[in-house]
Amino acid sequence: MIRRGMEGMLIEKSVKEFVEETASSSPVPGGGSVAAFSGAVAAALSEMVANLTVGKKGYEDVQEDMKNIIEQAKKIRGNLLKAIDKDSKAFDKVMEAFKMPKDTEEEKEKRKKAIQEALKEAAIVPLDTAREAFKIFELSRKVIVNGNKNAITDGAVSCMMARTSILSALLNVKINLASIKDEEFVEKIKKEVEELEEKTLKLEKEILDKVEL
């Protein structure tokens, strides 16, 4: 099982360690953490293309825009890296709630409430991941259209990885919503999930259509 503490944070692991831990029988890291990781990589790719554009001849008119992209991508990348551990910790809280005692009526009620609260958090965390990853589309679009043409495919992969991050995270939202009893909460989140899915598929196509090889 994963050990917590600074030495056990998923983002402190090597790529090899992270992948091996994902492949193990431990339920975390799971799809939610991988979705966040995909988003962090997507942001990093847009950041890379912008870095490859700054200071290059022929791109003088877009220097400030590229520098802004670098700053925005760096922030998004950092937020999504943090989300890798947030997602696993949210899952841990759900498991802890299910393990609470249920011998008396009072204990049953307390356990039920804890489970519902944990499930809501487990739905909100990947939704936040999807919201953050969605911001990458604008960055990938800009680097594809205005960035270093030698790295245009890196911008395209950034866009595709952002799509994967968003849709993967939203799957994790959906599976938690299925067990939440608060109908108002569920309907509100479902609506946002549907809107994000629709926008994601539409934007990815629009952006990739700008890739000329």
C-alpha cells in the first residue's frame, strides 16, 4: 500500500516508480491520479513549445504572448501535479469512511454521513482536475498557431493529452456521483460534466484542425 508523508507523495516518485505503483494491486494511484498526471504533461508540452519559440528568429511578434503562455502553463502544471496526490487522498478518505464502525444506530448514521461527505470530495477533486486541464486548450491552440513550427506536433500532443486528462477525470466524477444521495448536488455536477465533455470534444477537433504537416 502507498505510504503517505513527504517521502510517500506520488509526485515525489520517479516516473518508473509511479507507473509500477499504478500497476500494483494497490487501488491508488488510480485513474484520477493518472488523469491529473496526463494534464500536467499536457501543460508541460505547451510550455515547452513556448520556450522553444522565445528568442527565436521569425517569432519576434509573439514573444510576449509566448512568455505569458510559459507562466500560465507553469501554474497549471503545478496545480495538476498537486491533484495527483489530492485524488489518491480523496479515495483514501472514502475507504476510511467505509471502514467506520456500524454496530449501533448512531454509528451507522455517523458512517453514512462520513461516506457521503467523502464521496462528494472524491467527485469534486477530479472535477477540479478537469477544470484545470481545460485551460490547457487555449495554450495549445496558441502554440500550434503562433509557436515554433518545428514543435507543432508537440503542441498537438499537448491538446490531445489535455483531452485525455479532462475526459478521464470526468469519468471519475461520474462514478462517485452514482453513489451520492444529495440529488441537488448530483444534478448540478452532472450538468457541468456534460458541458465540459461537449466543449472538450469540440475544442480538441477545432485545435487539431489547425495542425498543418
